[in-house]
Amino acid sequence: MPTDDTILICSWLEPDLVDRIRDAADGMAVIHEPELLRPPRYPADHFGAPRERTPEQQARWREHLARATILFDFDATHRDDLPERAPNVRWIQATSAGIGQFVKRNRYAERMPGTVFTTASGVHARPLAEFAAMCILGHARKLLHTVRAQRERRWERFAGTDLEGRTVVIVGHGAIGRETGRICRALGLRVVGVKRHPGGVDPASVHADELWGPEALPELWPRAEFLVLAAPHTDETAALLDAEALAALPRGAVVVNVGRGALIDETALVSALDSGHLGGAYLDVFAEEPLPAHSPLWTMDSVLVSPHSASTSDRENARITDLFCDNLGRWRRGEALRNVLDPERAY
């Protein structure tokens, strides 16, 4: 087995998980110097708080980058010049699923032509699906209304609704969509999944009642009492939910976005909410992040603003380590890696 690779851990990781990587490396060099990494602000924070390195520390970190052949995560401190600082890297395991636009923006595929990029697809499926289900159930039971009334010490009885027989359309029926569908079906909803290539796939095998390709969306919008966006940002999905699509949704429809902010025309979304056509929007991602203070979305009664935190779990690092160790075994055996990014498709 080859042991001449050097693994550099580029974001903060718990010591026991570092030990698991060392065990899986089985003879490969593993570099982990937490004092050189940006400290986490919360569990599974892969970007970290700013940290100034001394000149000596910076020199040591650059030596590590120059030596490394495998990176656990992208280096947050050398995003612009990573290809030049890490010329020997042949594989980068990301800690995020949606790295396509990041890789494209930095032209890593062209600047690092011999490097394989693998995503963390699947790692965040459960927490994102739970967030989507929370939003759907919370909207049906008027959770935002209840919280406002409590803050105002206002006692007024009201009626919510229940979910049995309602229809949820899930755009992006991959790992996140499948898990969302599983939970939604358990809640009694009819699940309509949309994926790029649905041909030959039994809907029930992916926790859906129906499965369609994206060309069917114009016919599906009017059926979407609840709409969950879980697709990646690509040329095809940019502004997918525009003014025309929003107008086609049934009155009172609810939008949940756990994909990318670029999937929604936010100006059109605000208009649809203002007019009352849209019943609510539960948003974890936005066109501009952090969401600007002047955005009307902050103060709309029918909107939940989540600071891109629906995917984050205190179990996340362990799951990413599981994926990395599995891929590391595949790398050593010369097998195909899981979750290889297609730079052209951006996912």
C-alpha cells in the first residue's frame, strides 16, 4: 500500500476524530496543528474566527501546504492562492456539499488540473431534512404566530391546519430531498420529487409518491402547497423560483429553501409575500450572506430567517470524518472516491 501521501487537516477538528484519521491513514503522514488553525465559533465551524499567525507560524503553515498531497477541507487562509501554495495536492475532501460555485469562482479545476475534489454530500441530509420538516409542521400549526402572540402576552385562540393529504414538492431529490421526503411521508404529506434524471427510479425507493424531471416544473408549481428547494446552484437552477414560478404556486403556498440563495429571485419573493399570495417563506440561504440589515425579509411576519445554520449539527464533524476515512481507504486501494465533484455541472 502507498504511504507516501501527506494529509493536512485544514480546519478545526476534535482530537478523537484526528486520531481516527491517523488510524485510517495507516502509515501516511498526518499533519494537524490546531494552534495554526482558525478557532471554531460553534460546533462544526469549518471557517473559524480570525486568527493572526506569527511570521514563524505562517512560514510553518506554508511549508505544510507545500508538502501536502491530501487536504482535509479547503484552507480558509489561502483561498486565492491555494493552487500555488499547495502544488502537490491531488485530492481535497471538502466539509461542505455545495462547493461547486466556490471551486468554479476560484478556477480550481483549471488551476489544479490533477486534483480531485470530493464533497460532503449526504453528511447534512438529516439536519437539513429535519429543518425543512420543522418549517412545514411549524407553518401548519402557526408557530410564528404563536411566538409573536406570546411575546405580546396576547391570548387569542386560532385554528391551524394539519398535513395529512397535503402536497410537498421537493426540488432537488438527492440525499437531502430523499430524507425530507421520508419525514414528510411520515407526517402524511404526498411527496412529489424533482430530480435531474428520474428515469428508471422507483419513487417509493427514494421516499416519494411521484418523481419527475425538471421539465415538469411548470405543471408542478400549481400543486406545491409546500415547496422545498434542496437543489445545488447551477446555471440551470439560478433564479429557478422567479416571479412567474411564484405566481404559479397556489395561493397560501409555503417556500422552504435549504439549497442555495441563488435559486430564488428575492425581489419577486418579497413581492409575493407582500401581496399575500405566498403564505410564508422559511429561508436558510440567501443571495447575499450575511443577509443585509436593510432586507425586508428580516421583519416580515411570514418569514423565518435562519443564518445558514440548518445544516449544522454537533455531530457533523464525526460524519465528515467517517466519509473522509472511507474515501481514504478507497484512495489507498486505487478505487473510485465517493462524492467526486463534476466541475462542469458544479455538483
